[in-house]
Amino acid sequence: MEQEQFNPRTDLSVLNAAVDQIRNVLGNIIVGQKQVIDFLIVGLLADGHILIEGVPGVAKTLSAKLLAKSIDAQFSRVQFTPDLMPSDVLGTPIFNTKTGDFEFRKGPIFGNIILVDEINRAPAKTQSALFEVMEERQVTIDGETYLMDEPFMVLATQNPIEQEGTYRLPEAQLDRFLFKIEIKYPSLEEETAILMAQHTLVNKSLAAEVKPVLSVQQIQEARSIIRSLFVEPKLLEFIAKIVNETRNNPSLYLGASPRASLAIVHSAKALAAIQNRDFVTPDDIIAVAVPVLAHRILLSPEKEMEGLTTSDIVHQIIKKIEVPR
């Protein structure tokens, strides 16, 4: 995802200046995760929710918090636990003794950037309440509907290793996430750089110095521009072939839905925009295919026994299909 030099017909200079600032600030704190940072920005600009998966200590929560800090918007965090109730997330009516009426007290879901830590630790009832808001962008309590402010983005984290006391997310609910980003262990060089950076800090936190570089209005304007970016018909056909192949692949028990096709289009446009292009290329589509599709498909039992992953199958599918040029 290297940035190339183009002279776009659409003015993307303001957006790219802000994106470069976010990349630089987050890159100084989160070492060696350039692609993760880009995908977080793409998810924000494509108006999608993101699931971040990784073992403890690889900066899942920190990545989400830093992205939120770089946006001049309302941020809230919810720690999911087994005893968490839907009202703890959505809000609840409170009796006002002065007026004698019930007043709705909004829960932490009412914000622009919502960090949901360890999403698979809450029971199904609470998970379902969250996913309803993610899809409908509204909450209905006692017959009254409350709309979410835009932008509205959920960043959820989960640990794939520790499964005791967790509630697995159903496939239908996973489909609500635009991306599933997997954060891996750092390399030896990257971990050395992390230690060096932290060792030289004296009573100073780099994270505390992150300042907002994008306003809510700028995000809305950027999203409007990105939606208007051009995609050639042959590239739309390329996307359709990839998704259709997931439904006919013998290695898969469950294929991707049309929602996945739309997710690839929207995220490929956003990826093109942050690389200062006002058109989508096949490389944009290939780059977003795995984070868009891997969590929406299911392996057949035989392939699962062989140790393959859904990401492996997506790569195999892309290699089989002729790339338009």
C-alpha cells in the first residue's frame, strides 16, 4: 500500500494532509503496524465498523484509542464483561423526582467513536443490542427512537486465544463489521524499536500528545467525496467474481453476501483516496479483500482440519481470477 504520485481530478489535498498527520503520529507510537493504521483510517472514511483481533499486549486497544484521539469527535469506551446488560450500553430511563417523569439517560453507545473492549465477553443479549445499533444507527427505548450522531463508528477488540468465559460472535453479527483486522506479534527489529522508544521516555507519554487533526465536518465531506470516486465496470465485475467464488468454492462451507461486495467497493475507494488517487485500481481491491472477506466466510470442516484459514482461501481465490488491467 505504498503511496504513489498522481494528479487527481478531485481535490484530495486536505484529506491527505490530515491522513499523513494521523499516520505519522500513530506510527511513532504503534511501531510496525502501518497497514493496520491505514485500515483503521480506511474504515473511518468508508463509514464502517472494525473488529480488531489479536493476543493481549499487541496494542489493539491503544490503536483504537489513538485513532479516536486524532478525530475531533466524541469518544466513549465500553468494557464488555459477562454481567453487562443491554441497558449498560444503550442507556436506561431514570425517574426524575422533580418532574415526576421518566427521563432517558443515554448510555456510552451515544458517541462518534465507540471502543468496545473484548466484545466476545458479553452475553448474546448484550451483543445483539450493540449490533442492532451498529446496523440501524438508532436506539429505540420505550417506544422512543434516538438517532446516532454522525460519524458513528464502532471499534471492537477481541482475543482469539482465550475462550473461557466468552461468547462467540455469530456469523450474521460478524457481517456487520466492514473489516476484521488481525494484529500480529512485532518482528525482532520492531520490538527492539518499541523498547528503545519506551526506554528513552522520561515521565512523558507520546499518546497524551496526540491532537485532533480531522473534524466531524471534514470526515463527512471526505466521505461524500470518496463515495463519488470512479470505479471502472471491469473492476466491479472483478469484485463480483471474487465474492461469487466464495459461494462456489469447495473449501468453504459459507460464502460472502452482497454486503461484502459493497464493503469491498467502499473500502477500495477510501484506500485509493488516502493514496491521493480519485480512481480505484485492482491493487486497491486485492488489498482490502482479506480484511473484508475473511470474517464473513466459513471453512469446510475438512479444510479446517488441514489447518487452513479463511485468509488463505481468499488469497487462493484472488490468484485464480484474472486481474483486469
